[in-house]
Amino acid sequence: MSMVVETREGGLMQVRLGIDIACRAPHQASLADESGAFIWTGRRFRTAAKDLEGLWALLPEGTEPTDVTVIMEPTRNAWVPLAAWFRRRGARVILVPPEQSADLRAYYSKHTKTDRLDSRLLARLPLLHPDGLHEEQGLGPGHPLRRATRMRQTIVKRRSATLARLDALLEILGPGWVRALGSDLANKTPLRLLAAGYACPHTVKRLGRARLTRFLYRHSRGAWGEEKAEELLQVAEDTLELWAGELDFGDLADDIAVEARLTLALTEEIKELDERIGVLFAKADPTGVLISAPGVGAVIGAQILGRLGDPSRFRSLAGLRSFSGLVPSLDASGLKGQHGGPTKRGDACLREAIFMAADHARRIDPTLAARYHRLMVSAGKHHTSALCHVAATLLTRVVTCWRRGSATSSGTSMGILSGLPRASGSSMSGTPFPPSFATHGSAGMRPPQRAGRANEARSRRALRRPARPGYTLRPSRGLDIA
């Protein structure tokens, strides 16, 4: 069946194809013209080349591929092959957040939800909400760097949870085991010791000092030896005296060995992922723009770039900061309004990476250190709140340098502070603050207040005296470090 849809001027009209994606069932599509009138609705198809060709053949006769706009929701990962196929045909692909389409569907049909209705709504969405249409250019989870960084974050969290369970199981044996093996159980030597079943005190005593010393010396590459073996033997003796035969050490040692083997396996997976991410990141950022930023290394830089995607897709830097979820929320009506905590919208993996980078950067970058110090001391912000402000600033700087194609220069940030005295012992040449300013809870900083009390205190001070002038980077008498 072929049809021609003409405008009043006689030219071909643009069409909008709304697709409600299903994971197991067939998808449903509806086609509408630029005025919102439906050409056809409820066409079913699956993610197969034959079905997609048949769907494309149902477009009006003479339709140019550039006149086709496909609107869909990012349903799990099922949208990726569909978006790639339509883009190869020359169509424009739009991804709509499910929250927006759900709210619009509830407005038009509050008590009904069907796949056919969703496809009709998506086809008419350009008329209902034209400002919310953003063309999707990438492959999303199909991009290898994006997928690898997300996988690494997930495995790191799994290993952290496994280490926490392992530490809790060792506490059953007694505090001496954690003291002897060290508080950092992520090291391979204690993990291999526990994975071999040596969390049982009877097994450790039967092993003897000589064989235990050889085991520790071989797996620690000489770091642990006879002294550590004697300490473990004494810990095993103390555990036997503590429990007096009441605890089944064999079963507990088996559970500890399972957790230790899981941790070792996850550590190896993280190591392999780091190597693969390093290769992908070197291709994506050959000039090293991201890693030139303070606090951004190879791992965090790859996570930022992989989860952020193409930074040029944002219309403004404000939209970029909003995507990170680090900007404060706003609730205003009439003459009243207040800012709340961070919105936490966008990608959580990106937010975690830029937050960690900001925590390192505020220790080595002078402008970020000054901003953190002002927020903590003058504004009375909490450490986390101040770090969110620093993270948003750092992300803006990184993306600006990425768009320009130039590396972040420390001299640019230090130019503002060139007239200030330098501090000996600073972690960065020319940093005008002592190292104590870059650490939370130092002697020169007052303890953070609660948000409510801090706001009340600022309100009382504002009523008593005029507002103080804006913060400058000029050091006060109490900060004289020359």
C-alpha cells in the first residue's frame, strides 16, 4: 500500500514515527504527519531486518529519509539496534525520557495504558513538547567505553561489598585476625591465605611455623615471613581459647574462603577491565585533554568521557551541569523560594567520577582550593555540599577545554593568584594555601554546621548588619603564611 501526503503548497510533508518498544513482545508503531494527523497506527514489528524493511516501506510514497523523525523511549537496551538501523537510513532519532511520555499519557488518558496508545502519543510528541526533543547521535550502551566503565564501577562495588562481608566474618573469630592480616583486606596475600582455608585455627596450627612462613613469603614476595607466621599462630591459639570448642571453625573457614575467592576473582576482572579501558581511552582522548585536568587520572577520565558521551551535544554548560545532577534543586512560587540538595539527575556513574576527581583536585588546584575554603569557612557548608560545588566547577572546566581541544593549564588557574605569596610544602608549585586548607576538618577551619542552623545564623547576621562584600582571594591576617 502506497500513499502520498501533500501539504497545501504541494510539497511532501515531514512525518513522525512513534515506536513503543517492547523487550519480548512485538513493538508497535504509529505514523503521523507534521500537523498531528495519523496516517496509520498500531503496526506491529520485531527487531529484525525483514520487519524493519517492511515498516519502512509503509512510509508515504516519495518521503525523503531526512523528513522522517523517529521518536522512541530508551527501553532497557532494546532501543539501540533500532536507533542504529533508522540512523543508517537517514532518519532523525529522538529519545524521550519515560517520565515525560508517562506524564503526557496520564494527561490525555489517565486510566488507560496500552502499547498502541503509547505509540500514538510518541508520534504526536513533537507537537506537544517540541522543546524536549533532543536528537540521539551515539549508541548509548552499545559504545564500548561507556559499557566498560559502567561494568568496572559495578564490579568495584561488588568487591567492596564482598570485602565488607569478609571483614564481618573475621570478626566472629576475634579481633586478632583483622589486626594480624591488616585492615586492608584487598591485598592479595591475606586473600590467598583465607582462600586456602587457613581461617580455621586448627588448620593453621597443623600447618606449622615453617610451612606457614614459606606460604606467606611466596605469596607476599618477601614482605611477610617468620614474624607474621608467629603472629598468626598466636592469633589462632587465642581464638581457640576464646571459643573453647563452641564454634564450628571448619564451616566458618569455608564461608570465609568463598568470600576470599570471590574477591580475588573480582580483582582480576578489574585489572583486565583497566587494561581494556586504558586502550579505549587512549583512542578517545589521544591528546590527553581530560587527564590534564587536576584530580583526573586515566581511570576517572575514562569514566567521565564514557558516561558523558560527546560533550558538544549539550547546548550550554548549564545543561551539562544539570545533566551531572550536581546542581541544587529549586522550589519557588511567587515571592518564596529556596534551593535544596543536588538534583542527582543524569548518570550516577558520571556523578561519582567527577565527585571523586573534585576531592583530589581541591587539594592541588589553587582556585578550586580557594572555592572549597570559602564554602567551608565563610558559607558554613558541609564538606559534601562544598565538594558538589567544586565538582560542578571542575566539570565545566574540563568540558570547556575539551571543546577547545586544548589541555587544562595550571598556569591559567594560577594567574589569578600570581600576586600572592607561595607556600613551601604545598603539593602544587605556586599554591597560596598551606596543605591544611585542602583537607577537611583541619585546625584552621571551623567544624561544619548543620544546614538549618547555618541558614538561621546567616539570617540573624544579615538583620544585624549590612551584607559583607564578596569573597576575594586576598589572604587575611590570620592566613599569613609568608
